[in-house]
Amino acid sequence: MYLKHLSIANFKNIVSAELEFSPNINCILGNNGEGKTNLLDAVYYLSMTKSYFGGSDALNILHGESYFTIQGNYFREETEETAFCGVQRGEGKVFKRNGKLYDRLLEHIGVLPLVMISPTDSELINEAGEERRKYMNYLLSQISRDYLHASVRYNHILLQRNKLLKTPYSSTVEEVLQTLDGQLAQQAVIIYENRKNLIAELEPAVIQLYRRLSGGREKAGLSYRSDLADGTMTELLTKSRERDRAMQHTTVGIHRDDIIMQLDGYSLRRIGSQGQQKTFLLALKLAQYELLKQHSGFFPILLLDDIFDKLDENRMQQLISLTAQESFGQILLTDSSKVRLNAMVKAFTQDYVIFTAEKGTFYATT
């Protein structure tokens, strides 16, 4: 699968853009603030129905305008299909596939698999567990429809339970809590098993990819931590009932899950340099790419946003060597240095195109 043509209007700082992409490597050059990352985010929107960087849809409308639209024409197994996203200020979002409006946006997740690697991924290492749970949700939602639905239901039931924990005790409240506990437990099992299997699949690939990217300097480690490793969700909720009442929220469950990232057995967050942390994230995302490819049966699109910063020459060469192989499909990457990008890409492939970004406008260059 690859994106052949992209049309953008009034998205962030992009007034209007029409781009024809190569099915292989596409380079977007430009200084910071010129629109490189916004272009990648537009492609991400068409796969995930939202921005990679969070926030409301209306915040992505060009200042002074009332709407934005993004449309992509894709080729998959010699079949062309289109994805369209439109946001009107004050009226919400419209999303279509091949001209047909979705009843629920969730139905689109996983149709156009994609992996994005961005400098903001450092939050996966340095921020709280919520970021790592979002990462698991993002990946598993593209792989498993059951997981996606279970995650939505779990969060809805959890909100109900937390609201109920703030009300005075009564036999009726206790009865409803028991019902909600049973419903939470049903969804938690699905989520827990999917997350556990996900990390088990990712771990060996992350170890191997990190070893190659770093030249074997350190050994990466990846593991999954969950309350459900110590008992069923029902057991955990029963034991924590009094504490939950005192705290007025649910203190145990898969909404507290986390991913443990290590180098040589030590916390990546504590001992990892910026280069080591970035290498680990690259290994994690490339392992994610392979997983998506296996589950979907075709190549996801790979978006690489300013990934060369803080990587030494050896790691950059290893990365380009990896992504230039036949095991990867279409790649869109951004950088601020034409000399660096040309030197890196030309060393491994001649099959690429270059665009220059200037104030939200994109020009094909040589």
C-alpha cells in the first residue's frame, strides 16, 4: 500500500497543497516552522482520523479560515481508494472512504496502517505511564477490532464507576458497583491479554533492532507491567474497594498498566543519553512497523519526522540501510539539511523524490 496523491486545504499553516508521491522514499526538506511536520500530520490524519499531536480538530484549521480538508488517493494491490477528512469550525468532522461516510470513526482505524516517528516520541520515555498506555492503544487499535471496542467500553465503564465512588454509600450504590466491576473485568481480560501478547511480540524485535542501530553497544529490554499479573480484575477490585471509596477513584486495573524500557538492565529514562533514547525509540517503532505489516498483510506507510538529530553517523547509516531494504514500503521523511539527506539517501538508493517546504508550500526539487 502507498499514498499516491495528497490534497490539503487550510490545514495548520498549509493553505493549499497538491503532492504526487513516490511509492518508495519521499524527502521533505525545510527549516523549522515551514510545514514539514504538518504535512506528515495530514497523512497521519487520514489513517488515524486525528492529529498525531493531540488537541481538538478545530485547532488544526488555518488561522482565519473556517475549515480544513485532507484527501489522499492510495494504491493497494492494484486497487485505488480514497480517504477524505473535513473539519468545519463549529460543525465537527466528516470522514469518508471511497466517498462513503463512516457511521463511526472507529471503523476506519486499521484500514490504512501507518507508523510515525517524531521527536515528540521522547514522551514515551520521559512522561508518565499514560503516554505508554496511549502507545499500546494506538498500535493495538490498528491490529485488533476487539481490542479497540474493549478499550472504549472499559474507559466508559471506568468513568461511571469513578463517579459512583464519589456518592454516599448505600446498598443500591454497592449493588451497582458490583455490576460495574463485573463489566470492567470482562473488558480488562481482553485488554490485558492483547497488551501482554503485544509486548511479547515486540520485545525480541526491539532487542535485535537496537543492537543493529547501536552497533551492539548496549542491550535493550522491553517488558509489560500490569496489576492483572497479580490477580483477576474482579479480585483486585474487591480487595481495593475500601481504598477506592476513600480515594474516590479506581486505584487498580489495566488503566494503570505500563511498559518498562531498559538498557543493560537499567532504566532507559535514568541512564540513557539522548542518542541512546532516540535509538531505542527508533527500534521500538521499527518493530511496531514489522508487527503491523505481519497483521495487515501489506506494507504500512512509514513517516519519519526529523529523526537524524542526536544520532551519530553510524546510527544514521544503519537506519537508512534498514529502511532502504525491501522489507519497507513507502517512506515519507523530513529533514532540515539537504546535504545530509542527499548523502544518506543516495548511499543506499536512487529511488526517491525530494520536496522543499517554504511557508506551508511544497515544491518538487532535485
